[in-house]
Amino acid sequence: MAGFTTPWILIFLGVIPLIYYYYYRILRKKKKQAIKFSNLGFIKSALGNKKKNKREKIMITISLLIIAFIIIGLSNPHIPLKRTKEGVNVILVLDISGSMQAEDYKPNRLESAKASAETLIESLSPNDHVGITVFESGATTAAYLSPYKERIIEKLRNIQLKQGKTAIGDGLALGIDMATSIPNKKKVVILLSDGVNNAGVISPDEAIQFAIDNEIQVYTIGMGSNEPTVIGYDWFGQPQYAELDEQTLIKIAENTKGKYFKSVDSKTLDEVYKNISKEIKREKEETNIKDFFFILALILFLIQSYLQYGKKRIIQ
């Protein structure tokens, strides 16, 4: 909301009505003295003509406005404006574990996730920064936080599948750490996974607390078909199915004031990323407008100087 950084300076605005009061008090005193002495020349000198009185009122009004604007400027006024200058830190945390090779999404889950993520990156503001971390049995950085979307997309396209397990906690913690690398920005993490946390050194609960401590929203995406999806076979020829731990993803989102989205195919995944892009709100920031009042004071001072000393001055 609008306000002042140093509001106590506004106390000096109380001087302005006092100056105005004493100015007119002096004028009335001069008039009374002129009438008392009953000297025609003195009366004319004291009372002056209406035109001259009007000019003097204009000049004193300008002077008081200059003082008022300077006092307001010194109090550092600010108003809330949309945060378009700073932008948002957006971190994509992408599951690249073995289950992401499943072909229920075409051509497979990982490639479908990369294509949808690319659409989201392209929809972000020019002032937003984007980074990517990936995880399987552990987590690593795929693209450092940067405003250059083309470079991020290029690195996104180069991400490859791994055959490891699923370390959701490690991936989320690394994404949060990256989000905090550029301060004074809103921070959002988007985590996509199709599996169950079964690896890593950081638990999802520890990563959640890390996000809360750093005031980071986490949007989670659960990737998986409505029907069981085979991702391979064990030594005995038994099918291995992709398992999605929705409860963990929901818990992450709810505890960090984010949202959970479920994707069942490439079309719904595209819609999920589009919805997340709309969900990322630009926070309001307090923008200092003291210079505006100083400029007004300067303009009025120049006008006053011209009226008093210019070629067409009104004060003779």
C-alpha cells in the first residue's frame, strides 16, 4: 500500500498554513495602519491595486507549493506498482529417472515434459529468470538461472534420460537453492515427477521446510496415465509399472502455498504448464516517487523565477 519511508518529515507541512496566516495578517495590519494615518498616498501604497494584490497572491501560493513538494519528497513517498522490473525466478525441477522412458506420452514422458516446459519458458516475461535442475538417484543443475530464454531452451532440449531411481527431495532442494541465488525477486519452483521418492539424501519433508524458510512457492505436477504403465521387466520377466506418489506431490504444493496438477497425457500436460504460467502472479512492490515531487518543485521554481524576473514579468 502507499506510504512514506520517513513520515515524520511531513510534520513540517504544518509550517505552510502558519506562513500563509502570517502573510495575510501582515497585509491586514498594513491596511489598518493606512486607514489610521488617513494619508491618501500612504493608503494607496499600503493597499495597492487589485491587480498587484492578485499577483502577490500567485507568487506566495507558488512559494508555499514549492515548500510543500520539497517536504513531501524528503519524506520518501512510495506507491504499490506491479513488479515488472525485477521479474520472477522460475526454476524447473525435472524428473529424468528410468520411469520417464515410458511411452504412454509420445514419444516418451521425458520428451513430452520437455516440450511442454519449453512452451512455459517462452510465455514468461522478459524480466523473469529461468533455471533447470534435474534429478534421478541424485540431483544436478541442467541450466543455471538466467534471463536468456533461448539458451535455457537449448539446454532443456539436451537433457537426457537416466536409469536411476527417484530423489524428489534432492531435486526440490537443489531447485530451491538455485531460486535463492538472485535475491529480491519472487521465487517459484515447478517440480514434475512420475515416481515415488526412493533415493537421495534429502527427504521431501526436509525440502519442504527449506522452501518454507525461503518463502518459495512450489507447483507440483504428477505425470502418469489413468491406466497402469509398464516401464520394463525384472529378472523373472515380471512387468514393472510406473508408480506415481501423488500424496507427496500434493503435500509439497500445499505446504509451500503452491498447487498440485495431475497430467494423464501430452495434451493435459500442455494445459498444466499453461495454467501454471497464469498462476505465477507478479507481486506488487513499493516504488519510490520522491523524484516526482522534487521535479514539481523545480518546475514551480522556474515558473516563479520567470514571472518575477523574465521579460514578461508580472511583478514590477
